[in-house]
Amino acid sequence: MDPRTQRLSLSLPKMAVFTLPDAHEVDIECTRGAVWITLDHDRRDIVLEPGERFRSDSHRRALVAALEPSCVRFSAAALSVAAKPAPAARSPWRPWFNGMTPA
């Protein structure tokens, strides 16, 4: 794997949904549990179990939902997960991420 590849690992409780605003060229790997992935304007439903991966070849939003308590790893050459300040109207306790956000 390229040393410049960025990675993010998440533990998701059952029924949690994680939004990936642009899934283009992002490897999504289930390392524990089971997750369901759906892409905007795509009729496919993708279910991953431990050790399985998915990579989208189009610029679409992806929703990653945990069917049971799960761990998911995201990898990409340009994965942006830097925190940015929340707008003044929002609670300072809600995390905001640039590029990847909890649903």
C-alpha cells in the first residue's frame, strides 16, 4: 500500500449510519460485523462482511450502515478527515469533519 494512503477506522454500533460525501476511489473494508452500503442514484445494495471490500468508481455519496456492531476501515489517496470548526449556531459538542461526516 502506498505510504501516502490515508486511512480512517470506525467502530459503528448497530443501526449507526456513516455518510461518505464522495466515495470515488475510497476503499471501504468491513473488519468486524456487517455493513450495508448504498450509493446515491445507484440501484445496487452492497453488504460487506469481515474481510470484504468495496470501491466505487463514481463520484457519489455513500451511506454505510451497520447491520450489527461493526468496524469499518476507509482508505484513499486523498481522504480528508481534518476537523474544522462548527458553525456558531451549532453545538460545540458535535464533531465536524471535512470530507467524511457522521450521518
